[in-house]
Amino acid sequence: MSLKIKVYSDYVCPFCFLAEKPLEEAIKGKDVEVEWMPYELRPYPNETLRPEGDYLQNTWKQSVYPIAEQMGVDIVLPNVSPQPYTHLAFEGFQYAKEKGKGNEYNDRMLRAFFQEQQDVGDVDVLTKLAGEIGIDEQEYREVLESRKYKEAHQKALNHAYNEVDITAVPTFIIGETKVSGLRSKESLEKIIEDEMKKQKPVILFDGMSCGIDGC
């Protein structure tokens, strides 16, 4: 049985983007199933951050850029100001997941924002990005404009906020283990290995039995 890994993230969280590489490396060759889960850091009508502000400038200078350089990941503080709300992108994610492209969609949104500085709160931009991963653009646009997946997204947020008590992203739920924050490949591998051991059935050999060589 595959080990289930859920990753809670937001499209405006740089550490969520940086989390992709070590996770990809940690699960390579392993029987795991990864599902990316929505989480809005600053849902409407809360104010979103501005890249020209001291908070983001300092965070990126002191943390994001040094970590990204160490990891060998290209990333840039997007010049989209103010930063976009992500509810529409996440409603599109629900549609993409239904089409079997949820993880691919998630990756495209993160790369679009943190490498290409695209506004992932804009319907035209979102539609173009969805088309790039093989999603029907007309259907996708209709989904966003009609807010067809608004309820599904709100249900996912309620799950994150209230059912599993996510308070920061990225957060990983690996089997039964919950950890928050960017993790190294080695750290993730250790958790995955420990959780896989838990899944193996315990067989006691203290009773009479027959083996392949006879009884």
C-alpha cells in the first residue's frame, strides 16, 4: 500500500516552492502518493504583502535567497504588487485535480509566480497557464468565472484550518507524522522510512506453522 503524503501550501509562499525539490528527491523510487493541499495565508479581504515593503525585502534577503542558492533553485521575489489573492488559482486547482492534473497544475502555478513573476490572481494569466499543461482553456475559464469550485475550495480550506490545524506552510503530513517548514531531502527520507515501517504487518512466529520446505 502506497504511503500517503499531503503537502499544504500557498502559491505565494516561497518556501512552498523550495519544498518541491527535496520532496521530489526524497520520494524517488519509493511507493508513495503525494497530494498537494490548498492553504491561503492571507485570504480575501485581508491585505496581501507588497514586494517593495521591508518585511518581504528582509525575508528574502536573509532567508529565501540564501537557501535557494544553497539548493540550486532559481527563484525571484515577484514584482507583482500587491501580491495576488490565491482563491481563484485554488478553485482552478480543484478542477485540475478532477482532471488528473492537480500536482502538475500546482507546480506550474508556483513556477509561474516565483520564476516568471506572473500574476496568479489574474483570470487571463491563470487560463493561459492551465492551457500550458493541457487543460481546456475555455472550460477552465468558465470554471473560474462561474466560481463552480468555490465550495470545494472552501471545504479544502476548512479541512486545513480546522480539521488538521495547519497554521503555517509548507506543512507535510507523511503517513501519521506532521511536520511544518522546509525540510531537507534527508529529513524527509527519514520520516518516510519510519512511516513505511509502521505500515508493514507484524508477523509472530511463535506458533506451529508450515513453511515452503514442509511442516
